[in-house]
Amino acid sequence: MAPDIKRSSAFLRFSSGGVCRMCHRVFLLLWLLHFSSVYSDITDGNAEHLKREHSLIKPYQGVGTSPSSQWDFKGSTLVTSQYIRLTPDERSKQGSIWNTVPCYLKDWEMHVQFKVHGSGKKNLHGDGIAIWYTKQQLHPAGPGSNDNFHGLAIFIDTYPNDEASDRSFPYISAMVSNGSLAYDHGKDGRSTELGGCSAEIRNRDHDTYLAIRYSKGRLTIMVDVDDRNEWKECIDIGGVRLPTGYHFGASAATGDLSDNHDIISMKMYQLMVEHTPEEDSQDWTKIEPSVSLLKSPKDNIDDPTGNFRSSPLTGWKVFLLLLCALLGIVVCAVVGAVVFQKRQERNKRFY
């Protein structure tokens, strides 16, 4: 029976080593899956999916008032070879720039490179930038312009109009409207926002970035304000319905307080997503802008951060859950190996 004992010992050593190797491989796999899930959320900027007719890139050759121009600017907007300044650091200025080509992409992602800077001290500057996807070009320009708009608005608000607000500004928020909702300037749009986050975007030594993704009814907004080439999630919400055929734009405004509001680039990417035959046969230009929410946007009033309390799992949360599951498997495997070894040692006493 000695050979059997040797085979058992060898099997135990193989099992222990196999468990370790297996756990190591599973851990590496989970790590790769985590990063692929996080970074696949935002495109890496693949040039073949860049839609130039909806993009604003240096040296801004498609900007102007001619019939062949793809971008039109209004108000105080100044176009240079390095940036497009929507407003200078002066009071009572309004400026905007609009894509004249309607967008018929069902799934898309917009990357906005921008810079907000000025001489004002803390809380003595304003008012911010808005990124739009709307049925028509809005007039006058500025965050919240044409309060009853149709489409999507992303507000980068740098000044708190609501003195009772406990939020940290600058603050980024999103709003979808079919013309029936009005942006409340006095409350910084809090009653109609879908979610938001604070982001230190002002007077940075580097440019700041915003990514807006709309795909399969899900709106995701990410920011990169630390120049680390890493996206951080700001808003992620499903149940969003946006039509095709709307226009992209950007606007800014100053009041008694001011800042320079610069757009460096706006890059539009087409997302290659499969849809069901029913979705493909639908006339997407007839869709009414709407959001199917489990909670009303007004519920955000009770949440200082402005985020939904029932937000979906982020990439890191999923990774931690998977890691806990892996550790549980490892513990069970080790305990099983120890129990097996004890039984083998007990059997040896009978030979």
C-alpha cells in the first residue's frame, strides 16, 4: 500500500500547487476583466469612428458663417487657432457655438476638452459652460438658455446661485427635457437634474475633459480633471430616450461675475452597437426626449451630492465583489486540502 500513500502525497502537493496556480490565474483574469469593463465604458478615441462632421478640432476650419460651414458661432464667441473662447473674463457676456449638421447616430460619445479660468477669487467667478444636444440652436447663449428646451443639457456650473446649497462648486449636472421642464436658475437646476458631481475644473494648469456617452438608452458622463488620462464617473443612468436629428452645441455666459470659458475641442465618436430589428425599424427622429426614473429628479434635493442613492454598481464595486468571491473560493480550497491531508495521515497509521 506504500505506493498508494506516495500517490496520495503527490496528489496533495499537486492539488495545493494547482489551487495556487488556479487562484493566481483567476485573479489575473478578474483584474483584466475589471479594467476592460472600466475602460471599455469610454472609447479610446479610435480615429476610424471619429465623425468629423460633428467634431470641432484645431485649427477649426469648419467654423464660420458660410453655407459650407459645419459650425456656427454667436454672441461674444472668439475663434482663434488654439481655442474657441465663448466668453472673455468680462461681465455680461454670452457666447455659443453650434454644429449645423444634425446628428443621426443612435449611439455616440462626445469628448469635450475645455478650460475655465479667470482672475476671480473663490466664489467670485461665473457662470459656467453648457454642452447641448437639442432640437434647435438655442438663443440667447449660456447655461440654462431657452429654459424649456428639447433634448439633453450638461451643465458645468461654477457659481452657486442657491445660497442654501451644501454642494461643492464647480458642479456638473445633466438634464433631459421635452420642452415641459424649465431649468431653475435660482436653485441651480436641482429640481430637474438627473444626477451630478463636483469637479475642480477651474484655473487648472492643464486642460480638463468631459466625456458624454449615450448608448442603448444609457447616459454616462465621465470627467478627467487631474490630467492623469483617467476617466472618473460622474453620472450613469439608464432609461434615457433621445432622438436622432438633433444638434450639438456649447455655450457660456457671465453676469456680474466672469471667467474665460474656452472650448479646445469637441470630438464625436460613433459607437458600434447592435440593435434589435424592432429598434432598427423605429423612426428615431420621432422619439420624444424622456427619462424613465425609479425616482423623481426632485429626490436629489435630499441628497447633498445630487447623486441617486440607488446608483448602479461601478467597476470598482464589481471588482471588489469578484475579489471577495475569489477569496472565498481560495479559503474553501485550502481548508479542503488541509482536511484531505489530515485524512491521509490518519490512514497511514493503519498500514
